[in-house]
Amino acid sequence: MTNKIDPIKLKAAAEHLEWVCQQYPNEEKVQGLYKALQPMIEDAKAGAIQKPIEDRFKLPFRWAVSSEGMLSQFVDPDVEAAYVQFGVELEGGLTEQEKRSLEKMEAYRATLVKKAQSDA
């Protein structure tokens, strides 16, 4: 975890998560998540969050979203992706090691896609 909140990125992630949740007005799971996160979303939009959260499991529903796939069926727009991005920004962004790991995974994914296309 880095030690500094980027208020612009956090606000953008909060606004995006709010918008995504609003696209599912009749989905109890999504609205429950939105209701639980609304105070944090509002604080993030107002620039009131100055320090990153230190315990990622203080973010409501973290276990249910990351381990149980609670929101995996809501993909257009993607609630889980918006939630994860908001959580990342609340933690102060990705570390350099996390960024390198993501780059490696993306490069590997690209080679798999290229191989699958050439095999087809």
C-alpha cells in the first residue's frame, strides 16, 4: 500500500461506483452494497478522506465481494470492478510491486489470447 490518497482518483472511483450502483435500482445485493458504502462514497467525493484505510477488510462487503463473488453477475456495468477500484483508491493506490504483477499478468493474458487466435 502507498501512504497517500490521490483525492482526484478517489473521487473519480467513488463517482463511478455510485453511478454503477445506480444502474441496478431493483437489485437488493447492489443496493445493499451501495447503502453500506454511501457514507464513504460521499466522504470521498467531498475530499474528506485524507489517509488510506490500513485494513482492507474495513471496507464493507470486502470478503463477500472478493471471496464469495457476491456481485459477479452484475457485469454491464461491472459492479465488482467499480467496487475493487474504489477499494484500491481507498488504500492509497497500487504499490509498485502490485503494478508490476498486474503488468506481468496482462502480458501473459495477451500471449494466451494471441496463441488462441493463431490456433483457431
